[in-house]
Amino acid sequence: MARINLLPWREERREERRKRFLLALIGVLVGSVGAVLIADQIISAAIERQTARNDYIGKQIAQVDERIKQISELKARRQQLVERMRIIQDLQGNRQLSGRIFDQLARTLPDGVYFTDVKMVGKTLSISGAAESNNRVSELMRNLDASDWFDAPSLNEVKATSADQLEQSNTFELTVRQTQPKVGEDDR
């Protein structure tokens, strides 16, 4: 007699395939979840490393900014010192100049004229004074023009005064430019 298998073998085979499929599906899901978790860990670690690098770079930038600020302050301080040195050198170089100017003013002053006010702004001297006559003022201007230390005298004002105000009869105001004489002409 032939043996006939009456068991539902097709259903068992289907059930077995279905179990294998579900196992494969669960395996793939577990593997996928594992791969996603591993990828997440790797990406998180990379982000943390990059954040640490960014923080380090930020700290270094802050230090460099502080150094730049210090350098700027040092440059400003250096510029101030250079300006002070230049002023001191100018003063040292011009120390004799003011004495020379006063000496030349005294030499150009004719008899019967005196100065009441002498101001120097830049290279321009403003001189106020009194004279016995207009001729004395003219002589003063000729003397200033002939001097190597002065140039372009310009008379601004001459006023006649009454005898009870001053001994002199004329007050004047003039301006003159201060110049440097040439080295050969200077009697150093």
C-alpha cells in the first residue's frame, strides 16, 4: 500500500517559511537598529570632537584677540612715545632758537622804540609796542626785513596817543615771519 501523507505538509512548509521570514525580518530589523545606533554613536562622537575643536579654536581666537588688543595698545603707546621724543627733539633743536630770536629782536630795535607784547604762533611773531615817531616804526620794519632771522614784516596798525597816556607818541602792531638763516650766513 502506498503511503499517503495526509498531514497538511503544505501548511507546515508555509508555516516554516513564514517563521524563517519572520526570523530574517527580525534579524534585519535588529541589525538595522544596531547599525543606526552605531552610526548615531559615531556621529555623536564626531560632533563632540568637532565641538571640542571649535571650543579650542574659540579659546585660541580669544587669546589672539587679547594679544592683538595688547599689540594695539603697545602701538598706541609707542606712537605717543615717538611723538614725545619728536617734541623733545624739536625742543632740544630749537632751544637756542628762542634765545636767537630775542637777540635778533633786541638788535633790530632802534632807539626810541620799545615792545610791549611779543607773541609767536607757529612761525609768525606778533609784535606790539610804542615808538617816538612813525620814522622809528619804519626803521624797525627795515631792520626786521634786513635781518636773516625775520622775513616779510607787515605793519597792521599805528595809533597816535596823547602825551598823558604814554611817553611815546605812537603805538603800533606788526607781524613778521621767523625764518632760519642759511648756515653760511649764521654767525655761530
